[in-house]
Amino acid sequence: MSKKPSIPKGTRDFNPEEVTRRNYIFNIIKETFSLYGFQPIETPSFENSATLMGKYGEEGDRLIFKILNSGDYLSKVNEELYTEKDSQKITAKISEKALRYDLTVPFARYVVQHQNEITFPFKRYQIQPVWRADRPQKGRFREFYQCDADVVGSTSLWQEVEFVQLYDAVFNKLGLRGVTIKLNNRKILSGIAQTIGAEDKLIDFTVALDKLDKIGEDGVKKEMRDKGISEDALQKLQPLFSFTGSNDEKINALKKLLHGSQIGLKGAAELEFITKNIEALGLQRASLEIDVTLARGLNYYTGAIFEVSAPTEVKMGSIGGGGRYDDLTGIFGLKNMSGVGISFGLDRIYLVLEELKLFPETVSENSKALFINFGKKEALYAMKAITNLRKAGVKVELYPDEAKMGKQMGYADKRNIPYTVLAGEKEMEVQSFTLKNMKSGEQIQVTYSELEKYLG
Amino acid sequence: MSKKPSIPKGTRDFNPEEVTRRNYIFNIIKETFSLYGFQPIETPSFENSATLMGKYGEEGDRLIFKILNSGDYLSKVNEELYTEKDSQKITAKISEKALRYDLTVPFARYVVQHQNEITFPFKRYQIQPVWRADRPQKGRFREFYQCDADVVGSTSLWQEVEFVQLYDAVFNKLGLRGVTIKLNNRKILSGIAQTIGAEDKLIDFTVALDKLDKIGEDGVKKEMRDKGISEDALQKLQPLFSFTGSNDEKINALKKLLHGSQIGLKGAAELEFITKNIEALGLQRASLEIDVTLARGLNYYTGAIFEVSAPTEVKMGSIGGGGRYDDLTGIFGLKNMSGVGISFGLDRIYLVLEELKLFPETVSENSKALFINFGKKEALYAMKAITNLRKAGVKVELYPDEAKMGKQMGYADKRNIPYTVLAGEKEMEVQSFTLKNMKSGEQIQVTYSELEKYLG
């Protein structure tokens, strides 16, 4: 192979610095999930196709990566079908497995498959890659990690309260100020739909309303009229065009607006439970804000809807989201299992931390010192110190070859290793080491225990 | 879907306890890799087929999972080829990507692709899943993790010395006694081949010699004769049939035996360098043992060959292995890059630790206490304490629903949560909590700060 090798489009190699920084984020998320009582599970990278297909709509089915059967897979395709040469029809015959498209469907499958071993309510977290045959573009990859926490088996709204706290805790630990946790409820949207007298106009309505900032009240109303929303409906929903103020004020406005819709009022009561309790408990850095235009995953969620916005100074869109879905496991035959969950957008959080320079400098797996290799005897002397330092938990290395001093120093430099240790005949004679600070150039002669103190 | 869902054969779900235990092993391996100066990289789960195919032999090619192209993939197969209906030939046209089969080939690809950004010698570790379409059987899976550390870009034998230390350090931290690190060298095997006058009989020879324990000297010699190894060769190699004693004694025997083979003597010198230096540096718990029958990856390794055996009281075979390969990146066009690396067998190590009951009890992500839910007001009171406890890093949970006491207690019991906290009207009045030890049944009334002290 003469061509320089490459990787498939939409995938990435991660170098040591990137892996370390990604792990910094993963570890904070994991630690917080665990603190909140969530326990980790892992599911296989590929599932039986029957588990995944048909769960994400037609578009989703198309974007699922299918795995080719092994062996003489074409022998299972009968002649009639083969002659048609219809890729879609043949796929089902030559592929039985597919790569995970998200973590929610495999979780639902897990819950149903292991229902007899699970103690409900089941709080699980899962951090694993997923794959989508999407067209790659800036910030959109064909392989990426999802970080999900869900509770299944309880309808208690305390869980929504805890998820708001959990978001706040994670972003606080990451040092992120100005994060907004937006909250809506599917029942509010249903109430609005009842009020405008047409459930089928709901998406058009929220899409248009979402543009209020950009195109103003008149622009939004024009778009709504164009979509066939009646003048009468616009009249009734007038309060939503000046929907500002505190969460309390918004809830009061919603109660008035939706007074004729039982489900709408239930939604308002749920919003009230969550916001009032969060107010009583306090958040560390994030703010919680009711946003009735939030319609994320509309066909999926049945109660709370969450979305987290990055600080406004970075243009990034949502860095997390989630909500409640009343029938998570129904697709696999287990009824009446309410679920609620949230997810963190790892790649975007990474970009935000990078842009705001929030990765701590200490996030590094780098060695503390490089021992210079002066020859067999000297290297053994160095290795004795290295062996002891490692036992004491200090990251140190020996330059493996007896290369020229300049080359070895250059290596420490390029690797950003902060110290070098020199031990030649002179040092060996008095059982000492010369410790060189690579930044200042300063050199001092030390004993082993002084060395351990300096580097430890 | 009415059928209970399942996962593809050869794959596994991991429940919280299993994930936690696996992470316990992963973390010790990672921590030790890092301590020895290795840095983490990650590569995509799938590579271009051209990167993987032809690198693992014909059998390997068959065992690689191929990913079906998206869209109307059959339209790219011309009529002539299509009519043949030859699965193998058509695969190349309808699949461009394949799941990673190991971590070594992707690492070689990574090194060549990023050679201008890498500072050599490059010490990398990589812990990621790999996939093989092997027939699943006990202990053999279609998806499993590999844990590899390699150095590329130096021929220094100090690296072999460090890998022996690294194995010792990891298994010591895992609490495993009686681990044997077996060491051989491809050059020794070449020397033996020269001595018996036939390179092509080398595998037959080592396979037979390996059975010495089981079938005795006569049995081994019979098998060798059956394979066409001459009486003269058997005469020359007689010392290998009583190849016991210390590493020093073995090396002396090898030097005598292989005195006519330059490459054989080089192998003996390399073994000597490694064993002498390990002797000088000392190992913590493992022992290092020269084993000339070790022929693992014969066609691949060019220098040292490692294999780690589990303690003899568990029947498990090798729990790690590795060696030196002089031309790692040559397959991708970058010549003269010597590599040396080792690997840990996660699944087998897990089974060994389980069998020997070596997983520490503290390896658990479980919550420390469950707060009983007595109603809205009481739950808020509990949530205030929970919020503060979590800020202090204590894992606690609220039972989400106002269920009957027995049900909530039963939940704590089934989840093995060691404490429950009860706070009803009585406790709220005096700002206290009742802390119940679930094992002893003992109950005490405490203030918040006492609670934090007990649970923290």
C-alpha cells in the first residue's frame, strides 16, 4: 500500500491530549451521575436489526449502519428477490445486525430483557459511542459518544427536579458560567394545541414562535397565518408573544391562557412543581428558565422537556437535552414503564470548554520527568530510581536509547515534560541525581529522597 | 414486537456490578500505563476496508465484520459481477468499511498517518473494543476489549525490561499472586531452527516441545520424529528436554546449544539483558521465567515474546502477551519503525479475580443511603439534605415516590444500600434525621452535620 492511509469520513482519531481532555469531561459526568444514584450499564455495539429498525422513523432506518452477514451471505437470497436488485429489500436478507444508533432503544431493550433482575425504579447511566450514516459536517460525526442518564419505573416529578440539579452540578464542576436549562412540558404544548383548536398545527406554531427574537412579533404572526393558523387562535395566544418575566409569572400567564384545557393546566402544575422546588433548593451556577417554544423530540416526550444552552458568548446551540416519555419499553412489549432522562453533548461541551479555555492545565497524563540515558550502567542506576518513583506514584520515564544529549533533551522538550534527570558517573559516585527544570534551565543536585519530594 | 428482545450471539450486556468491576481493572491498567509514560489514543471503531483487509491472513479477512454501504449500494455492482452471485467478490463492491479487528493495525495506521505530529519514540496505550466474527464459545466473544501498550521508534531493550515491570505492577495492584511472566525470543527460535537445519520444522518442534509436561520426553520425541525431525537434530537439541533451572542456567545452556548460530546467540544475549536487569531491579510479586517453547505469534514477532500465565490454582491460560515486531508500520509504507508492545486479557483477568475473590468490596458505585419519601413537604426537607450531601461528595438518593414504607425499605434492601434516612414531621420539627442501619436494624436520631459525618 503506497497511498497514505486515512480514516472513513465522519470519524476521528484522538491524540493523547484530546483523549485526556475528553476523559476529563467524561469523568466529571460519570462521577456526578454516580453521586445522584445512577449506575452504569453497557450494551453491545451492535444489536439485532429487528431491535433497531423501525424505531427512529424512515430517515432513522436509512441512517443505521448495517453489518453484512458472514460467509456466503448471498446464498440466502432467493433468485426472484436477487433478480430485482433492490438494495433495500435485499438488505434485510444479507444483514442481521446493525450498529447502535442511540442509547435509548438499547436501554429499553435491556430493561425488557432483564426486567426480572432489575429493581425498579431503575436509575442507569450509559456512556458509549453511537453510529449514524449521516452526511458529515462541522460538528456532526458518524461516530460519537452519547452520555445518558435515565430513570425508568416511576412517574415522580422529583426526578425532573434532580435532573435540573444534575445538569447544574456537572456544568458547575466544569467551570461553566451562564448555562441556561430550558424547561417545557409536552402537556403545555398539547394545551396550546387544544386552545388553537388544531393539534396538527402545533409544530408549525412552535417553530414560528421560536423565531420571535429574530423576526419579531409581526414576522411570527405572518408565518403563522401562512401556515393556516386562524386569526382567532392568534388572538387567544397573544400572551405568548410577550412571554417574559420570572418562571412564576410565566406559570401564572400559562394558567390563565390554558384555563380551558385540562391537560394544559396539568402541564402548568408540573412546571410549577419543578420550578418551585428548584427555587427552594437553589442552583449553583446555572439558571432554570421556562421556554414554551421548546418542542424537542415532540413525538417522543410526554411530560417534561429539557434543553441546555451554552453560555451566550459562545455560539453553540444546545449542549444537553432530555425529557419524559411515558412508554419507553412499550416497543418491546413491557407496558406502563414511564421513563425520564437527560443527555450530555460531549463534542459540543468539548468545543465550549476549549473556546472558553476552561480545561485545567493539570488535565494531562504527561510524565513529570525524563531520565537521560548515558549508557547501560547509568541507565540501570536511573531505572532503580524510576522503579521506586513509580512505586510512589510518580510518572517518570527513561529515554530508551543512548542517544546524543541534544536529542534526548529535545525529546523532553517536544513532549512538554517539565523536568529531566541526569545521572552519569559523577552523580552515581555520590548516589545523587541532577534535576533540570526544562523551563528555567535551572539545575540542582539532589539525593533520591529529595528527587521524590520534588517530583511527587 | 411480541418476542422478548435479545442480543446477537457472542455479545454481552453488562449490568452495573459488572461494569464497575470491569472499570476497576481498566482503571488499574490505565493508571499503570500512564505511570510508565504511555499516553492514550483512540481510533475509530470502523476503518476503511483497505486498511484492515489482508493484514490478518485469509482466516482473519473472513472474521472481519464488514459494514454495508448506505443507500442503493447494489447500483455500484455491474451486471456481470452481479450475475455471478459470488458473495466474496461482491463484498468488496458493497462494503467499504469494516469494524476494527485488533488495536495493532489501527495503531500502525495512526502512526503512519500522523507521523509528522508524533514525537518518537512514541509510547501509546489504547483500550477499546474490537470485533471478530468468530464462532462464539465459552470465554470467546464477538465483541471484546483489548488493552494494549506499545512503543514505536526505538530498538532499546530497556523497553522489554519496563514491560516486564509493568506486568508485575498491574498484577500486583490487582492483588494477584503467583503470576508468571514467560519470556522467549524469536531469535532463539531461529537459532534452534538453524541448529536442526530446517526453518520449516520450527513450529512442529515448538508445538511438540510444549507438551513435555503432559506426554514426557519419549512422547515428545516420538511426535518430533513423526513430523520428520531427524535423529541428528534430536541429539543436538537434547539439552532442551531437561531445560530447567534458573534463568541464568537456561541462558548458559542456550549459549552452549546455539553456539553455532549467530542469531541464536544474539537472542541469548537479549534474554540475558532483560533477565539480568530485572534481577537487579526486582519484581514485586510476579516471576519472570524463560520459556523456549513460547512461540506465540511466531510469524509476527522478531525479538522478545511475552506471555503471562495466571496463578496455577486457576485454570485460565494466558492473561496477557506481547512482543517485539521490527516492522510494524511497513504495511503502510513507513519503514524501519521497530515496535514492542504488550496486551492485557481483560475478560480472563476478570474471571481470575472473580474466582479468587479478589475484587475489593469497596468496588461499588452504589449509593450510601436512601431517603424515605413521606410526602411532598417531607421530600423537600430530605432533598435539602440530599443536595448538601451530594455537594460534599456523598452518594445518596431519595425514593422518588410516596410509596408504602415497606416497599421503600425493600428497595433499599434489594439495591444493597447500607443506610436509610427517615425524616417525617417529628424529625422536621427539631431539624433532625433518623438514620437506620439496614444490616443491624439500629436506628439513631442525628443532626444534619452528624448525618454527613456518618455517611461521608
